[in-house]
Amino acid sequence: MKPNTIKTKLKVYSYIVIALLTVLAARLAIVQFFHQQLYQTQAKENRIRLVAVKAPRGEIYDRKGKILAANELVYTLSLSYLGLSGQDTVVNSLVKLMQSYYPEIDNQFIEEKIKLQKYRLFEPVIVVRDIPWELVVKLEENRQILPGVAITVEPLRSYPEAALAGHVLGYIHSINAEELARSEGKYSINSLIGKAGIEKQYEKELRGSDGARRVEVDAKGRPVRELLTMEPTPGNNLYLTLDMEMQKVLEKSMDEVLAQLQEKYPKAKVGSAVVINVKTGEILAMTSRPGLNPDDWKGNLSDERASYYYPSGKYDPMNPGAEVNRALQESYPPGSTFKPVTGMAALEKEAMDPLRDSVNCAGRYWIAPRIKCTGVHGNVNYYAGMAHSCNTYFQEMGRRAGKDEIIKVARELGLGSKTGIDLPDESSGLLPTPEWKKKVNVPILNSRYENLIKDLDAKYESLQRGVTDEEELKKLQRKKQQEKNKIDAEHDSRYRFDTVWQDYDTFNMSIGQGGNDYTVLQLANYVATIANGGYLMKPHVMARVVSDKGKVLNTTKPEVVHEADIKPPTIAETRRAMLAVAEPGGTAYFLFAHFPETIRVAAKTGTAETSRQGDNPKKDFHGVFVAFAPFDDPEIAFAGVIEYGYSGGSSAGLVARDVFEHYFGIKDHLAEEKALEATAASSENQVDPNQTGEIDPSARPR
């Protein structure tokens, strides 16, 4: 190559290098003199991490201060997506280390977690909460192959009494997208929130406010020092009206009675009951079976537990599902427990004298559809009719009172309407009325009519196809019109009958059947209203809200919804009639015969047709029972239903007996449990002379 050519090329390269150096120098000058503050701020932000500090959820106590829902410190495993180096490799390593502890967690499980959080990857991706200490050690030992994997300590809900009052307490679970959108920034994608029961109803009071820690990290994201901590604000504590002892007795008795009944009635797997203070509306105990364990819901439900709570397909009495609180979210025909309403309606109408007027029961009512009685009772008055649960007597009282008076009294006692209890998802039940009957049956009848006409049109369209003879076509048209006239006449007849209230509707309603459908809570409150002289109270489970500093923030006071528009003598006579049920000759006498004279019980038994499709109307009955005591100065009321329990007295009545025995000190149904607890406490208090007093460094942060 010629020297001149080489010199030219070198000169060009020199100019290019000089130009690049000039640009670089200019850029450095701009950064140094004009963007210094910006890049200093960014550098600081890169070495400062903001770590959320979870607020402890407010604790829940019973009326005597015994804890029902607390918090425990647990280890939480999460992924910092921005810190992941080689996501697939890290996830593979993590899954292998977790396999023996969580076989259900695989690569797809973790990738789904990341995918769900794809728009909020600046937040840690929670993989699993409450991991065992042994796994914590294993993960820390393999820290070098797990960049982006974090283990933090945070408070998590715990339930010291396991499933006790599970449906009342409810549960917490992961927030969903809809809830997060409504939260106005108060929650993150990893938040756990109340989904049912008290946990849902009082979420605002319980949740608290998260804090934060500012932590300085090195280039590899490892913490160097803590700069500033903003402490979290714990949620408020709740004190409930529940009595833990009463709750234990109620649940223990319900489980024992269900187990006993299943030997004879295999479908008797479902029961619910409520115990209420008749003067204040306080719920002292409430249960629903199958039971709910709030601890099941803090993570992902296993297939087995999901099937337990949410069985697939149509309702199966042998696998009923456990998620629903049947004491207030399910409704049932009340059967004979409705008869006090019918009696009061007749008294209000002045259609009978409770002592002097009698009805002769020959085993069935004498007016069509001649509904059978529970026996042949002969001449019975109000007290004997109630004591023997005589269908004939109360059908006659229903006829005398009339539907309007029965409906009025039922409404005054709160039946067919939500009670307003401070628990979510309460059902309103159903009080049948002429308007309801028409509203329900008109669409059914119209749909049936339309289908018959469609079938008729299709039938004659097929018959007329290919027919060309005019006479034959006219003949077919006449036959079609005749059949249509027959359908129209039948429809008109059924329409008049099925949409207009009939006498048999009154007779069925009078004995608690027909369209009657009420929650167990409504039945308890209705009986409490009779017991307290006519004051319909608003039931509640919250007693007071207390801050974490011990300051009382709110107290629930007894609230009268209204005073029933029923004459005091009417209520008094009905109370006496219900007392006869638990006296010699009454259907509940065998339950309370051993009670002292100072604690007399007023009650009503019920054997209710299930009205479920496929059930045998001669064999399948729900057992329903209501009661209050003491008769002279009522304190508590009870209502309970056991599905397929057949008779109220021999099913839910047994539960009521146990609850009343314990409440009034007649029998301690927790004596054995208390003895075991005392023995355990005595053993714990014995000092081991070899004990050093040192704390095990491997102990979990509970």
C-alpha cells in the first residue's frame, strides 16, 4: 500500500476517534453538570429497598375474653421477580427443594403465580405461607442457587380452637381481582382478606395498616443496613357475644346426636342451631354441620377439602357440602314449630277460647284435602292441642283465623324477613302469601302452556305435511282446534286454582307446611320474641370493638326492631300452651322431665316434610325444635333443625336439652374435657430439674 494512502486512512481514523472522544466528553459533561441530581437519586433508589411490614390482624375473643382468632408469626416464601436471575433455573431448583414438603407445588404452579401477578411484578410473588422450619433451613443452605427467593417472617391468622364456631368466625383467603380493584390501594395482590363470617363482616375493623422498612442493599441485592422503619398499625380487636363453653356444648351435642341418628337415618348429616339471649338479642352460640375449619382457607384448598366444602353436582344429602352457614343462609319448613303463630292468629281474631273451646280430633281434618293428624287425640283445647301437636286442631284454628291474620302475626314475629344480624349473606326465608303464590306459579303455568301449544303445532305440522286433499286438511284443522280448546280449558282451570289462594293453602300453612320456609336464626328470634313478651330484637354477635391499646371504640347495644302488634294476653296464653309441650303428656316432656321446678321449659317440636324432589314424603322428614327457659323469667331461646332427623324431639330436641342442662347448671357437659385440661396443666407446671432454661435456636417464630 502506498505511504500517502496509509497516511490518509490514519488521518481519517484519528478524526473519527477524536469525534467520538469529543461526544463522550460532552456527554460526561452533561451528565456531570446538568443531570447530577437525577442520577444520584436513581443510584440511591437502586440501593434502597422498601420492604412491607404486615400489620397483625385484630384478634377475636368470646364474651369472657377467651381467644377465638389470634395471630402467629410464620415463615413466608416469596419470589422477587426483578431479582430472579435465570427464572427457569431458579424455579427448577426451588421446586426440587420443596418437593418433599409440598408435592402439589411444581413449576407450573409457580409460573401461574407469577403470571397472575404479571402487572404487579414489583411486589413479591407469594408462593406459600407458613412453611416449616426444616424447609427454611434447607432453602437458606442453598441460598447461592436461589437468587430472588425470599423468606420473610409475617403474622398470619390462627384459630386456637380450630373449627369451634367456624361458620361464625368465617375465614380469610387471597384477595381476588374484583376485590383488589375496589380496595382503593389499601390492599396488594398478596393480601388475605375476610371472605365469610365475622372475618368478612368486620374486615375494616380487623385489617390494620401495613408498615414499611427502608433497607440499603449491595449490588447483589443483599441487605447492608436498615435505614428507617414505619411500624404497622395492628387491627382492632373484637369481643363477641358468643360464650365459648356454650359453643362447645352446642357443637359437641350436635355431633353426638348426628352420629346417633345416622345409625337409623343415614341421611341425617346436616344440622344447625342457634342459642339467643331473649332480652338482648345476643347470640350465645351458633353452629352449622358439616363444620368449617377456618385454617383450611389460609392457603390453597386441597382437592379433598374442596370437595368437602363444594361438592359438585346437585344437592346430595350424603355429601351436603360444608361452606354454607345453615343457621342463617339456608331455610327450612318449620313444621309444627309454626303452630304457635296459628294459635296466636286465632286468639287475635277472637276465634277461640284457649281453655273452653275444643276441637275433636279423629285422626284427620274433616275438610279436604283431609290432612292426617299425628294421632287420634279426641277433644283438645289450645293447651292440649299444642302439647300433642294436633294437626286437626291447628287446621281448624287456621280456618277460623284466616290466612291474612296468620300472615300478619308471622310478620310481626319476624318470619320471612332478614333479622339484620351482623353476619353476611343472610337468607330472608319465605312467608307464603297470595301474592307470592301467584308470582311463583304464573311463569310456571305460562311456560307449560306455551310448550303444549308448541308440541301441538309441531304435531299437526307433521300430519299436514304432504296432504293435498282440502277436506282432509280442514278435518285436521278442526281436530287441532279441538285439542287446543281442551288445552286452553285445562290451562284456565289450573290458572284459577294454582294462582289463587285456596283453603288447602291455609290448612297447610297452619301446620307449618306449604310454602313456609324459614332460617334457624329466624325461628330462634321468633321464639325469643314470644318469650320476652313481644319485643322483636335485632340479633347480633358483636359485643364491642377495642383498639390494640385497649380503648373501647364501639359497643353494640340491644336494639328493638319493633314491638309486635299482638295483644299481651295472646302472647301469654301461647307461652302457657308451649309450657304444656314440656309437661306430662307433651311431646317434649321426656326431654325436660328431670329439670327442677324452678327451671321450667316451654317448647315446640316439629316433624317437617322436606319438600325436596326425590324424597319419600312418608319417610323423609326434618327434625325441628324450638324452646325457651326459664318459663317464669325467660333468659335464653333455642332453635335447631336436623335434616332427615325425622322427629324434632328426638333429634334437635336432644341438642336443646344438653344446652339447657349446661346453661342452668343441671349437668356439666364439659366435665371430662375440663378434667383433661386440668391434668395437662398440672403436668406442664411440674419443673424438670434437668431443664437449662435455654431457648432452642431452631424454634419457630410462633
